[in-house]
Amino acid sequence: MGVRATELRKGQVIERDGDLLLITDYEHKTPGNLRAIINLKTRSLKNGQAGSIRLGSGDTLEVAFLERRKSEYLYKEIHGTYVFMDSENYEQFELSDELVGAMMGYVRENTTVSVTFHGTTAVGVELPSQVTLKVTESEVAVKGNTANTVKKDAVLETGLKIKVPMHIDVGEEVRVSTDTGEFQGRAN
């Protein structure tokens, strides 16, 4: 289905030259009395390569039909791929480190996530806006340093490294934003 360039939005996936491209940035410019220009920044869902596309307002592109399925993250293989299991039919499939590696720091083993499919091929993972993870390593707070907004390094159970306030100790569960990777607060 062809969609005009003016109707595209950030976060949509388009098909171009046999590749699936995620739109990471959308900019619509109309310089003076000239023709409108649409600049798209994209990321390939096959190899993770970034690119850009410049279009006119009348150009059309094919929007990819994507299906979301609940799947359970099982484990990481030695060679760097992540193994998931479809929650409905119990089939296992793998996603490459290049495709989802940066996101997997927010996902614990045996956690259910939404995986995006194009046809029968898994192309990505959708994360909630924030996740709760346990602190496994952090520096010891020094008395007197807790009065201001000093932050210390902490390592979470998935291996993700973030900055947390000085009062957070090993063993506590914290909420982390999946968009920014920042500490959001203690888990209740």
C-alpha cells in the first residue's frame, strides 16, 4: 500500500529496495515559495545501518505490515544471538545482537515482551516505557554525600550500567526508563 511522504511519521516501518527501514526522524521543510522537502532518517531492520532519504511531498513509499506477538525471552547464545519463544505456538526463534542488542539490557530472562514480525521474520522488540530491575553492584555511599544530587554508578541484573542516587543499595529494585536509560525511582 503506497503512502504519501507527507503522511509518514516517526516510528513507522517502510519497505524500500527489499529492505525494511524504521523511520527514526521525520522533518518536513517548505523553504520559501519552493516545493516541500521531506527528510527521513532511517535504520535498517536487517543490519542496523543508519541512512537518510530525501523525498518530495508527492512521492509515495510502501509501509510495511507488521505483526506484534507476545514472546518470552529465554537466553543469550554464546555467539551473541538472543533466543525467544512465541507465547502462542511455543516456537523458538533468534534475534541478532545488531538488531536488538541495545534493548536487551532492559529485559530479564524469562520475561514476556512484544516482538515485531514482518511475515514470518522477527525484526524487533518493543519495550515498555520503563522496567523494574534489581541492583547487583554499586559503590558504598559515604556519609555526608547523600544531601545533594550526587549520583553513583550501579550495575543492574541484566548487566546494564546506570547512574543512581547515593541512597540506592545492592539488592534494591529500581525503575529505569527504556527511552533514556535513566533512573526513575525505587520500585514499590
